[in-house]
Amino acid sequence: MVLKKELMNKKQNNHAWREKLTNILAQFANYLLILIIALVIGALVMYLSGRDPISAYGALWEGAFGNGYRFADTLDRSTIMILAGIAGSIAFRTNIINLGLEGQLYIGAFTAAWVGFTFTNLPSIVHIPLCIIAGILGGALWTLPVLYLKLRWKIPELVPTLMLNYIAIRLTDYLIAFPFRDPTAPMAGSPLVAASARLPKLIKGSTINIGFIIAIVLIFISYWFIFKTKVGYEMRMVGLNQDFAAAAGLPVKKSIILAMLMSGGIIGLGGALMILGFFGRFLGGFSSGYGWDGFMIAIVAQNHPFAVFPAALFFGALANGALTMQSVTGVPQAVVAMVKGTLVLFVTVKIFLENIRKGLKKWVM
Amino acid sequence: MGNVDLRSILTIALFASALRMATPIIFATMGGIFSSHTGIFNVGLEGMMLIGSFFAVYGSVQTGSAYGGLLYAIIACLVVSLLFAVLHLELKANPIIVGLALNIFAVGMTNYLLTALLEVYGVYKTDLIVGFNELEIPLINQIPILGKLISGHFPLVYFSFVSVYIVYLILYKTPFGFHLRAVGEKIDAAESIGVNTKKMKYYGLLVSGLFCAFGGTFLSLSYLTLFSEEMTAGRGWLALAAINFGRMRPVPSLMACLVFGFADALAVRLQQFGLPSQVVLMLPYIMTVIVLFISAIIAERRKKSSLKKGEEDVEFSPS
């Protein structure tokens, strides 16, 4: 009798394990399929416009991973992608569609730069954290108008967050054109941040700096926060079903405020790291759509911090590789934006995954 | 900056250009209204309009006619909105994400084609692009002030205002419009009276694509005859705010479009008075947030007053 029960337990465990395996395999196959679709569409567009897709993708790969330095540069580029992806994920987890990442990035970058060039006689150990805190605060506080409109007046965040992007970009353009203009800057830009605010580099010959390590650490922190803390649990529940969460007595307002502030703060941190680590000053239009990359990475990663890393690396590789592709083969780098767009379009398609899962069940079960 | 006289800013020309600036927003709004009534909040208007702008210019060069450009834009936008519809309705993708991805895809696609097809970066402007001509309306252009305001616009400006009335007629005076609205309001009820709800959603999305083609064509073939990267500059999003303000009704939404058009025109005008362009160009976007804010206040007031009256069903049909 006991033996039989144990056997049944074992059988059930076995079953659950197989179910899990099927799911993981199905997810993997689904991503592979979507990736192939996206790359094929990119290739098709290149082919139809008279370019050679194979040499273009070859140059892209070479540019992203061709040698150690290029790989390091790709990792550096993925720093901002990771932070943007996590910023997007945290908002989406709470069912907030934060389309304002781009604007929050600009404001965070500017406030960090301001602290960087205004204070000049601080030791690095004080100056860098101060700049970073300024960046986080800048990005977070820029979401306050949206929070007010959403919580007090029930205006969905979709349009206001987007409008604040345009406002933020023009506001920072104004700031570097008039009050904080540096006439010696090569493009419209703020003065250089003090040397004490620059992030230490990790390798000579590459732009990679300690910002990358900060981003990696943040992946683990955000995983712990979302899945292992009470506040993170509340936020996830609010995201799954707000009415249900409210009925269960969970703090809906607090979760929404926290998610929005964290989302803005993290992308603001990303802005700070870009200025302190890469550019050295605030430059007008410095972001080539990193906020939007973050939005796409979060969707591709299905809001899981650990999945953000490979997605961010992929996006970073596309960004860096595209530059080489354009200069070597003459294929416009805009083609990668189409690849990314296609990727996002198909990630949300549920039918592939269902069919793959059905097919796999026959094999695994 | 100090000696800006209000009378020298608020000229007839300013109001005339407000009508012009409102035109693309009106088209996008009317398109968005159609899909909103079937229950799909189309956030891809921006991207569709951008694709329309590009293909209008491309078609104009290919065919040597502005109307040829319009035709190209319509075909391109219908193809893209069909793609949207298939992804959402057949492959069950989330419409908000499809719309947003479409916007990103549209920027990438138009930038790519700009370089790959037309071999320029950033802006495409040649004499080969044939734009629309202004339309002088006989008799009306003789009237002193009104003539300046109403006559001498591009044909699509007039058509955008006419389209508001057409949309109103279709939505509220035809059985088709009744069925379409039923899909968004009470989908079960619509199904029970034999409406093919999926077909209606297809129509909603395709019509919004059609309108975006008009909006996009206006942007690139009327006042300006060129295509530049991301030239829609958020107008698709202003349209969403206008739909929200008008609660999906054509005429009230038109009012919001006119406010946005005025803000746009004012921004251009104020630049000529030496105000920093970066600051005044924020105006349309700030105005959008304000319009949303006002519509939320109105909605709350309405709710309160109807509660006082003791009406039970507050959220009734938006018609």
C-alpha cells in the first residue's frame, strides 16, 4: 500500500517534471522560430531592395562579436539595454504601460550630467554616487505628472507618458541650447562632467566600464525584488488583476506609484551611466531610441529579469553590429529596427507557442 | 520677447494655418474612431500615418501625380492594417503591443526605404515630388475675412472636414454603423443578433488604415512636399487624445483636433517672434495633456451630477 502510494507520487513528480521540460523546450523553440522569422523578414527586405543579406548579416556579426574588443563594446552597449529592459519589465509587471522611458532617460541623463559638471572638487567615491542618485531621481520624478493624472483623474498612462517624451527631449534641447550651453562641444551639448564623475573603465581599448557590472547586479536585485519580496508580490498581483488585488486588500495605489517611480528611476540610472561612462557630457539627441529598445526587450523577455539579459545582449549586438554592417556593406542600419519590430510583433502571437507545445507533448510525454 | 503684441500673433493667417495643421490629426482621429468603436484601441495610427507619408511621396514620384501618391499611400496603409488585423484577430496577439510594435516597425521601414530605395538620409526632397495644389473657392474667396480663412486650402483640408460628417453619418445613421458600434459596446448582444463581429473588427482596422493614408499623404504632399524621418511627430498620439476627449464621437473629437491644430500653428508662429523653438515646440504636447486633463474633469462632473439625479446606469452608450 505504502509502496503503491510512493510509486504514484513518483509518477506524479515525473509527470510534473516532464510538463516543465515541455514548457521550457516549447518556449525555446518558440523563440528560435520567432528569431528566424524576424531575420528572414530582414533578409527579404534587403534582398528585395537589391542588397546581399548574407554579407550584411556577416558584417553585422563581425561588428558585434568579431574580436574581444568588439564583444566588450557590445557588452557596454547592452548596459543601457539591460537597464531599459528592466525598467520596462517592472512597469509591465504591474500592468503599467510606461511609454515614457525615452523621456525619463533624457531627464535622468541630464540631471546626472548637471551634478557631474556643476560640482568639480569632490572625490570620485562621493561624486559618482551623487550623479547616479541625481539620475535616478530625475527619471523617477519625471513620472510624477503621469502618476497624478492616473491616480487622481483616472487618465490611462499611455498617452501622457508618450507626450512627456516629446516634452523631455525639447526641454533638454532647450537647456543645452541656452542656460547650460557649452560652445566648445562638437554638437549641441552641456559642459563636460568633471573627471571625478567619470566611471572607471574595465578594459583598455573598449568603452566598457563599471556601469555594466551595475547593470548585472541590478538584474539579480530586481529578480529578488519581484519574486522574493512582499512588495514585489503585491505589485505582481496588482498587475495580474487590479480589481482582484483591490478586493483582496492589497495596496493598489502604492504598487502603481512604486512601479512607476522604479521604472523611471531605473531608466534614469541608465541615462546617468551613459553620460558618466560613455559620452562624458549631455548631448542633444544622445539616445538612439534606447527607451523604445527597453520597451521591446521587456516584451521579448516577457518581463522576466533573467530573460532581459540575453534579449538586451541581442539588441546591443544588433545596435553595434549594424554600424559595421552599414559602413562595410552599405546596407542601411535601419534594417535592424525592422528586425526588432518583427520580433516584438511575433512574440505576442500566442498560436505558435500553443502548437509547438502540443507537438512537443507527443514527444516528451 | 517682451514686445510681442497679441494682435500681431492672432492673425487670420494663424487661424487658417490652424485648420491646415489640424487636418492630419482629424484624419487619424476619424480612423481611430472606427476601430475604437469595434473595441480596438488602435495605438498604431502614428506608424500607419508615417507609412502613408512615405508611400505618398514615393507614389507621387513614380506616377507623377499627387493623386497617384495618394493611391500608393492607401494601398500601403491597407496592407499594413490588414497585417495588424491578422496578427490580432487570427493569431491572437495583444492589440496594444501590435500597435506599438507597428509604430517602431514603421520608423525602421521608412528609414530603411529612404536610404535603400531613394538613397538619401533623413530627408527626401526633390522637384520630382508632385504635391497637391491649393483650391481657390470662387465667390467665397471674395469675402474679406472669411475668404482668407476658408479659401485657398489644399483639397485634403476640405475633405478632412467633410469626412467628419461622413463618419458621423456612417456610424449613427446606417445599420452598418449600428452593428459596428454594437461590437464595441456589447459584443455578446451583437453576436446574438447575427453580426459577424470579427468581420466588423476587420472593417474597423482597415478603415483606420485608410484614414491614416489620407493623413499621411496630407503631411508629405500638401504644405510640405517632402518626406523626413518620423515626420508624423506624434500626431497619431494626439489623435488618440482627441478620441478620448470626444468619447469616440466624431464632432466633439473634431473640437480637440482643432485645439491641437491651433497649438501647432501657434508654435510655428511664436518661433517667428524669437521665442526659443525648443520651448514653443512643446506646446502641442503640453496641450494634449491639458486636453486629457479637462476631459477627465468633465467626465467626473458628469458622473457626479448623474449620481445626484439618481440615475442607475452611469456608463451608458457614448452616443
